[in-house]
Amino acid sequence: MGNDDSGFFDTRRAADYLCLSRRTLDGYRVTGDGPAVHRFGNRVRYRRSDLDAWAATRRATTTAEADRLGAR
């Protein structure tokens, strides 16, 4: 799987891209708090644009705001 905008990231690469552990990203997927996912059979894939969009929603300007975002 390539890492370009037209390709898909597997969970490991998506987690690396977001500086998260794979387990954390898996947990976000299970709870619906993570980036949009695409399923191909039993495979889960993420588009880079979806990862970027999700990361933008996690932006905080203060540590108090970051704490609230982390509590999602």
C-alpha cells in the first residue's frame, strides 16, 4: 500500500502517521471517535485526507482545551 494521497494506509501506517499507537487507533475506530475508515473484506484502510481531516478536529490552542479533546 502506498502512502500517497490516492492510496490507502493500513492501521499501522495510519497510526504512525498520526503519532498514535496502533492500539489507540483501533480503540478510536471501535468507539467511532477516530478518522473515517474504509473496509475491503476484512481489511481496514485509511485515506490520508481522512487522517488529516480528523487530526484537524483534534487541534487545541490551550492545554485545558487539549485535555477536553483527549477526554472524547
